[in-house]
Amino acid sequence: MKSKIFFSFFSVIVLAEKVFTSGNDWCHWLGPNHNGFVEGNLSLSPNPKLNDTKLLWKIEVGKGWSSPVVSDQMAFLHDRTANMENLTAYSLNSGKEIWRFSFDSNYRDDFGIDNGPRSTPAISQGILVTHSPQGLVHAVDIKTGVLKWTRNLFRDFGSAKGFFGRCSSPLIMDKKVIFDVGGSTVGLVALSLQTGDMIWGSKVYGNDYASVSPIRVEALQLVTAFMREGLVVVDASNGREVYFDRFQSPINASVNAASPLVLENGIFLSSCYEVGSGYWNFTQPNPGSKIKFRPVWKGSDKMNCHYSTPVECKNYLFGFHGRQERGASLRCIKLSDGEVQWSTQSVTNGHLIRVDEKIVTLSEKGELSVFYASPDSFRPILQQQILGQGRAHFAYSNGKIIARDNRRLICLELSTKEEK
């Protein structure tokens, strides 16, 4: 395996205006809270005609659906050019390349869609961890791009290629990095963040594409995953099963791609392919006691998410319902029972985040939309074309949105025009 590291100096641009006020980095899949929610205030005009985007920088990038992540004033991207996969660090202020680590890639998509990476990197304790579609895991130093360790999940655990290669994004919890391997010998696996050594492996639950999410209740740390056979919850310290509920498609040619959405006292799952959606409540009767899980509702036509994970606001969920290729709709449903509050097709299928009580979406056609997180109706604040075709999620950090399409990575901020 060939490895290359490139370094370059970068300049700093001072930005005069910040619309988002949160200082949180976007270090992993679904952001700082693992649920698409970002603290802060998105200060836009109630008049949609007065809202705009300000492009800070734009660069050409390689193939892939891996979304950017942000830490320490750097943006990181996992992409592919020719037969090389690249992990690249860019200045968040200027887009200038700081370092690049590259390695050989032999992955070929069986459907000829895209040969690039699907999984989003995770950053913690100065280490960036990636998961390639051929099952390779790399851990590099975020300051220098120097390789710390690598593992082959296909060779070591029988990780299956599935329909579209390996897609599970890594979850870093303390000193462990956890993957939905879906292998022939383990379902979930935890590796040492510092060395890559195996710490534990869970029971086998089949191969799928949703990334794992953390559950923290007081001192108890759990991990939940939407695997082939259904909802899985394990103890993060040893991988032992805490709860399982079968929630599986009867169709073999199917995938579970939306991640479990962990809320204050519950877990929401959703998929297409005749699976539907469901909400499970969890409670801890007494401090230190065993957490109890129970299904609250399951439905086949409430919010069936093809690949994007919805977001929550005040016990309502906002997300895309239906298959991408058949024309998905944007919906709001009530969390307590799944009742549909409103539905619209004015926003095409894509990814979402929530900032305060506003929701930002980026469609796979490259349209940025902002609307109020209201259960009453769809109330747009901004709709603007910012990119071309793509399916990667986007990142937010310190007043900036970092997003990519099939050939470009951009950094922009939202602003309000002066009324004339």
C-alpha cells in the first residue's frame, strides 16, 4: 500500500460577520450532539427575499459521498481521485491545503454509481479515523496527517461489501472507536483509538449501512445501531447485548441507511423497503438500575427515510419520507405517535440539521433551504442553489457551512441583505 503526505502553508482570512454563534466543531457524523442539532442562533430575516449566502471559498475535490468534518480551524475530507483515496486537511478560513495522506483504493461499485468513500470520518483526541468502502480503517494525526495505525475489517472480521460497499461511519467513545461491521464473525466492533487493537466484538446481526449512535444515561454508556435484523443496543464497555427488537425488511434488495436518532428518552428508527419507522422509549427507574426499553409505536407510512436521518425539535420530527428515486417529500410528524403534521415536495431529498428552531437542508440537487421548525406548516426562510448534484451530508462550525457535491467543496455563510 502506497502512502503519500503533502504539506502546504496557508493564509488566514478574518471574517467580519458571523451569523451562527455556536463554537462547536463538527467532528463526526451528525455533528457535535450525534443528532444533527447545533446550538446557536441563525439570525436571518423573516423576509425570504432578504436572505442570501456568502461564498468564502471553493475548491475542486475527488469522488465520494463522505461528508466533511471540522476541528481546530481545519476542514477534513475523505475523497478519491483515480485509484487513490485521500484524507486531506484544509484551512477552514481559506480552503488552502495543509496536508494530505493518500493510499491505494481498489473498490469498484457494482452499480457503477460512485467509487468514492461513503463513510464520514470522526475526530477525537487529535486523531482522525476513516472507513473506506473496501473495509480499510485508517487513523492519522490531525496536525500532521501521519498514519498512526490501520485495520482491514474485511480481512479481520469478514465485513461484507453489501450492495454499495462499507458505509458505517466510525463512532469514537472515550478511548474506543466503534463500527457497524456487519461481518461474518461480529456485528459491532470496538477498536482502541490509539492502537487499533480489538477491544470487543458483538453478536452478529447482519450487514447494513446505518452508522452507530451513543446513548449516555448518567455514568452508563451504551451504543445503538440499526442493523440488518433491527434495533440493537449494546454496552459500550464490552459489546454485550442490552436490548434487541427485530425491525427488518422482507425484501432482500434493501438497506437501512438512516442512523438511529437518539433523543432524551427514546430512539427513532426509519427506513424504506417496507420497513417504515418506529419509536422506542427507554427509562432508568432508579439511579444505577438497568435501563428498560419498550416500543411506543411502529408505522409503515409515517416517515420512511431512504438514507438521511431526520432532526427533532420540541417533540416533532422533520425529515424526508420515501424513496429518493421516486420523489421523496419533506415531512413533519409528531414524535409521540407518528401522526403526520404536514408534507411538502417543495424541497427535494437531502440532509438536514437544526440550529435553534430553524432547520437547514441541502438537497442532492445542491439546493440549500432554511425553514422554521414549526409543526403548523412549511415556512421557508431561504431557498438557494449553491452546488450541483451530490449526496454527501454537510458540516457546520463557527458560522460556516462546509458542503460538497460530486466535484467541489465549498465554505459559505448565511447573511441578510440590507433592505433598500
